[in-house]
Amino acid sequence: MSYEQAFSTMLLNDGVEESTMMKTPCLRYRGSFLIMMFDKEDALIIKVSPERVNELIFSGIGMEFNFTKKRFKEWVLIPLEFQDDYEAYINEALIYAKEKDKK
């Protein structure tokens, strides 16, 4: 599933809404950042646990997001070469957001 299709499908979930961040369309869950395409790096940004961010980076799938020279501990870049798995990563970000919302 393409990023655009996954983006549209996610909007069907309760609490998920389209927004913008850094002048770019993104998705939020109950106001909190969820995902977006980061065109500067040709990569998807997802928000997941810091442990998952580290797992994705160490596995060679993810890249650290430090656009402002500061590492975002819950954000990870997933390059286009892994776009066949974007739907799964987007779903993972939603699951993480729902878990955080319960706390």
C-alpha cells in the first residue's frame, strides 16, 4: 500500500486527523503527532517508543531524526526503500499513540 493510501486509510480511525507540521501534511492522533513524509530525506517519519526507534536504527531500517540538531527520541525516519512496509509502520505508530493516550 502506498503512503498516500495508508494516509487516507488512517483517517478512518477514531481520533486520527489530518494536520500540518513544518508546512507538510501529517497525521495526528488526538492532537499528538503520528506520522508524515519528510520530503527532504525521502522518508516516512513515525512516532514510536524510544526503544523501538533504537531497534529500527540498529537494524538498518530506520534513521535518526535530528532535523534541528537535536535527536527526537520518539521519531524515526523510514526511507523510501522500505515503502512496501509503510502501512505496518504507520499502524505501529497509531498503536503507540493509543497506548500513550491511555496513560
